[in-house]
Amino acid sequence: MKPGVSVVIPTHAGRERYLELAVASAWGQLVGPAAVHVVEDESHAGAAATRDRGLRLVETEWTAFLDSDDVLYREHLRVLLAGARIHRADYVFSYFDVIDELGRRRAVDPLGLFGRVFDPSAPHQTTITVLVRTELAQAVGFRAPMPGGMVDGQVAGEDYGFLLGCVAAGARVVHVPRRTWGWRHHGPGAPGVPGNTSGRSDRW
């Protein structure tokens, strides 16, 4: 693997107005990425398959994921790379502000997990806007979740399944309690309709 980090941005029809902002936020990092891979779900294969296809394009040591309706703040990669180095981590996640439909940012905690130390024996959701060692990520991969599936009371989306796969592979997972990205919340969606993933294989 080459040194550096690549950003993978899966997308689908209906997110064009957000995608440009997402890509600009990736290229505008204080620690710039070596590559930004935008992968479109043209065949309606779903978020998991599209994210996995983008992951297979990465040739750098680290991979960062970003959904096409979200944005990274300028310090995001710098903060997560520092966290990986300091804690010798394989998988690093920070936290987010919620961006509403009017573009307003709010430092709220809808998941109630900000600052919670990650415990591999009782894993919790991290979202998918994470930094992970590419070889680990490619070995684990992404799989479509079972519709409506739950694991230990948590929605078993493709992102949570990926996290559990990384934990099972022995990854050191570290939380950096900083808000380094913006999560655009506009309800559940489906291919061709703007929205957020909801643990369903046919939804984004």
C-alpha cells in the first residue's frame, strides 16, 4: 500500500446538489488526501455494494469514508490520522454536527455516544465516516444488511456490520471526541431519493 489516505464517496441519483460540497470538503482538507473516489450506484445495488466497490479502488494505507450528502470539516483527516498514530489504532472515528434542511449546524448528540470510549466487548455504532487501515477494510468488506435486522438492539446497517467485522478481525478501534464533520439529516431515503441509511439494503 502507498502512504497516505484516500476518501471514498459512494453516491446515487438525487444527491447531485450535495455531492459537489462533499467532494470539495474532501479535497479541502488540511492534510490532503492522495485520492478521492466517487462511486455512483448506477445499477441500484445499494449502499453496501457501492461503498465496497469504491473501497476496492483504494491503493493507500488508509481509507476514509464520506457519504455524498455529508461534509468533512478541514481538520477531519488531520485529527483522525493523529488519533491513529497516537493510539496505534486501525479504525478511528470522531463525531459530527447535525446539519438540518436549512443548512444550520447543531452540536447535538442524537445517538448519545459522543465521548464514549469504544469497548470491543460491547461495540456501539460509530457511523461510517471513519478512518480505517485499507488492508483491514478490504479484508472485511461491506455486505448488504438483512432488512430490519438488529444486532444486540442496534440497527444492523452495512456500516455496523463493517464495524463488527473489523472488531472480529482484531482491529483496535478508537474514538476521538471531536466534531470534525457534518451529518446532513433529512430522513430515510431510497435509491434516487435523498435520504439517510436506515439499516435497509434498499435504502441510503
